[in-house]
Amino acid sequence: MAISSPTHGTADIRRRTALGALGGMGLIALAGCADGSEGAGSEEVAALNEVEEITSADSLVESPMLAERVEAGELPPVAERMPALEDIMIEPVHEQIGTHGGTWNFPTRSAQEGPWDIGKPTEEALFRFTVEGDGVEPNVAKGFEVDDDLTEYTIHLRKGMKWSDGHDFTSADVMMWWEHIMRPEIFGRSVYDAFWSTDPSTGERAMAEFSAVDDHTVQVAFQHPRPMFLERVAIDAKWMFAPAHWMEEILDEFIGEEAALEIAKERGFEDLAGWYESACYYYWFWSDRPMLRAWIPTEDAGAEQVTWERNPYYFKTDPAGHQLPYIDQLSLETYQDPSHVELQVLEGHFDIGQFEFGSFTLLQENAEQGGYQVRQWEPAGWYSNGVQFNMEPPDETLRELFHDARFREALSVAVDREALSEQLTLGLGAPQQSSIAEGRPFHQEDWAQRWASYDVDRADELLDELGLTRDGDWRLRPDGEALRLVITQQSDAPQAGQFEELLKHHFEAVGIQTDVELVDRGRFGDLNDSGQLQLTTSGVIGGIHPIFRPDTVVPLRAGTPWHTQYGTWYAAEGAQGVEPTGDIMELITLYREMSAQTDSAAIDDYAEQIIQLHEKNLWALGYTGPVPTLFSVSNNMANVPAETTFADEFRDLGHGRPAQFTFIDPEVETA
């Protein structure tokens, strides 16, 4: 019997995915909203959220700012701007029906330094993770069907849905993305893992085939079962569509290379590669690029302050028929120094601020004065402060050391985690190893304490065994040269340099000369992509489940520092990068086999084996346990969850469904 989700516009959206219908997985206890849908408030709100569809155009209510434009003849009526009534998506509210209006003052880094600051909260994916985190649900899509073999997915789009410029959104936009952007890899990414299926007997991968059935239906066919396809789409290919009418005006395939290059240079790019990455991947900064997001920029990125306004053609309402978003405008204010955001939050200026846990005391002590509350969202990573080894550095001697578990153990036990916990996390981040917390799926007994005891004698013993003799205070490599490590971190990271200097102190106490290198984001990316890093404190490994977001724990593509060369090899099918061996290759083998399973218990079994390899090898060391991500939320804002899971898979702040964030009194301006 084929599995499907309802294809009408309901926002109940607690849909079963293909695998979920087979029984679900053990991740449900991990990912959910800590205060749950019930935590939104009263029984009245819960009952209100049960509304499944808009039944009359008269029920639609738009923002006064759009009503004025309709009255002036600048826009068609709201019913003509939204999908067919039965296909309008109803977004549940967290606490209350909101009020149209207001400007959300939004701190962000520059478009180059922090594209995801605004990218994730405003993202509209074809499928997204549910609030509970136990699977995915239709979003831009209105539903799906999958055959009994889990090899053919039929995706239904919303009739009458439109881009932000009023053009119809159809299957042609999905096909444009697949045939002219993703498959030819014009924006610098290999075809995502979501679109490959694995032969369970040979391990060979085969690429999916796309076809448009009609204007509102797309089929994706695989050679082998792909039970987690929709979850992978929600992660790998969040925007599995592109405005065909706009792309046909910029891509060299349609207008010729000379004309396309001229456009690229007009946009500030010297070549098509950079322009295509911006137009097809980081596209949300271009004001003329049609989008499906709740807010769209009124000007291109570049100024210190950029305004985004509500999308008149946005496809969602609340349960009472109010077209979302509630908030009329976003005012994106660029900052260079994170302390500027802290200061502005304390003065009541920024409506929502995101902080690392080191800001907890400052935020709490000034909450009443600043007119905000501090919200804590639980992370999905395995540590809060840790270090990743680039397992394939250019230096052959370092490569051999990094692959020797004794060296990794020495750098683990050489560090006083108790001291780090107090200094970096106020004692909240437990002094422990990188590991999965107790009570969460795939927790391994005693993992947190592996190599976690502060033992300088043990570190010295291990380094001696490795032939790292001393010349005075410092150790020498087996080749007789001085042993020197470089720890690299991004200069704009919160408290950049603080953790790194503490590691330097402990490493040098056992004779290892250590340099701390703080570089800008672009330089860090270059070093990582080219495999030039040695150790880095940037990034966290872990995630909700290896089948959901394997990238940090399985080398499927470049990006995660510890395996970036292996990930390059896998994504390029051996044409680039370094072929892994041993347990690292076993990770890939297990992932391929896991991806071909159609039974949830079998998938969890493979996931457990992947986790156990990480416990055994500890390719990334953790020094303090996970701590919450903090948000300051203005007392004048409602519908922002007090607690939930903060994870890249869930799109960070985007998991709170920002389109339904509302000002209690939109007339009250922040400082």
C-alpha cells in the first residue's frame, strides 16, 4: 500500500513520512519542542490550531500596509495573491493570534560573513521538520505520495501559489532547479546525497530521475529504495526550486556565456561561478530575485542597514485567516563586533538576539532593564567546546600523529576540563568528552568519561611512547624537528581566542608548542577546503540522527574539518580529495547500507554502529558538554518558543516558525 500525506492545505501537518509510517525511529525523544505544542498556552489556542483549511475568501485578512496598496491599485486583492483556498497553508500559532504590523530589528553580520543569519529564519523549504522534530511535513509542497517500494515519490505543489513578483509557482520551477542548477552543479555543490540511492548488495550509488507530471506535480524516481528521501530533502535541498522565468534571464545556458558574464560583472562578480553561487544558493540578498519567503529585501545587501518587507504573495495564513507574516518589516543591521549586539539588546533595541552561553550572566542581570526575556534552546551537538583534527593535513608526520589514537588521547587528558567548564560555561557545560547525552537516542554508557580525566602524567607517557622526545621544555617530532601545532578559529566566533588560549596553555604544559590563529571566515573556508588546517575549534559535530544530518559524522561532502578531504573524495566519486581507509571508510559503508534500509529498526542499528565508531576513535575531542543557545526576546514579542531544539537540521531560529512571531503592540517602537 502506497504511503501518502494529505494534499490539501491543512496546517495540522503532523504528517508521516515514508519511514515514519513504518514505525518511527528512536529520535523522537530527542528532537521535540521541550514545551511542546501544548506549551504554547491555553486549550483555546490548541483548539484554534486544529483549523485545517480556509473555506472562504472572505475569511482572508491582510496587513493594513498591503490593503493600502490594493486600494491604490498596486496589488491584486489578497485572495488573488494566495494559493487556491484549499491549498493555502495554515501555520499554527505558538501562543496567540497575532497582530499585523511592526518592524523587527534584526542584528546580522554582513552578507559575506553571515549569510545564514537571515537565511535560516526566513527559509521556506519544500519539506521541513515538524515542531516535534519526529519527521518532516509539507511546507512549500502541499503533500506527497510514495510507492510500496519506496522508490518513487510524487510531490504535489500548491495550486495558485505565486513567487514574490506575482508569477505562478509550478513544477517548471522544480525542474529548473534540478535540470539547470543542481544536476549540472553550476553553483559549486555536488549533487546532494538526497538524490542518490544505494544498491544494498554492491554499495553503488545511482542518481534520481525527475519528471514533471503536470503544472503542480513532480515525480522523483530512484533505482533503489530511498526511505529517508524527504528528510534528506529537508536538509540537503531545502529550496528544491528556482524561479524559471528569472533564471532564463541570467543563465548562460539560455542567454549565452557573453551575456551571462556581463550580468555577473554588473553584479560585482568576475566570473560565472561566483555569480551563480550567489544567485542560486545565497540568493536571498538579491532584491530582484523572486522568492517564496515571508519577507523579501527591498534593496541589495551592502549597506549597514537593509530593510526587508513582507511578501505580498506569501502562501500562509494563521488559523484565523490572517495572511502571514504578522510583522511587516525586518530591519537588518550589520554588526562587526558581537559585543555591539549585547549592548543594543541591553538597551532594548534588538527584538531578538542570539548568543552563546558565555553571555548568560550579562543577559540575565539586565533582562528587566532591557525589557526582554532569556530563552534557552537545547543543542543537538555533542559538545560546546571541542577540537577537530584535520585527519589529512599536508604534513606527513602530523598526519601519522593525528591518526594515532595515543596522540589524540594525550591531547585529551592533558586538559583540565573542570577549569574549562567553569571559565567557559559557568560550570553548566559538564567536564566531559564529546558524546551523546544520557537519555537521548544512541547514548553510549561511559562515553562521556572516555579520555576525560585530567592526567598530565598519562599525557606525558603517551607522548613519550610516540617518540616525541624533549629538547628542554619542548617536544621534538620523530623526524627531529620541533613539534608545533596550530589551532585555527574564525575571528568572528563568540569569545574567539579564549578557549584556544586555554588549550595552548595545557598543550604547552606537556611540551607541545602551540600557536593560535584567528582568521576571517573567508580565509578559514579556504584553509578548510584545501585541507591546510591542523586543529580547529570551529564547528561542532553531532546532530539529531545520522540518517538526518550525517555530514558531520560521516564524510559525505567537504565542510566538516575533521573529514573534509574524505568528504571531498566521496562527493567527487574519487576524482578529488583523499580516499579514506579503516574505520573512516567503515563509516561510509555503514551509511550506504543504512540508506538502503526500509525498516526503522535496521536504520537505528546502523546508526548505532556509526555512533560506536565515533566513541571508539574520537576524531573530535570534546572538553565541555553541550550548553543551550540563548535568545533574548523582547517583552513586546509573542509566539517565540521558550524552549525547543536548536539544530541546523531544524534551521536554528527558523524552527520557531518566525512568520508567526508577532508584536503584542506593533505601535511600540524599540529604542
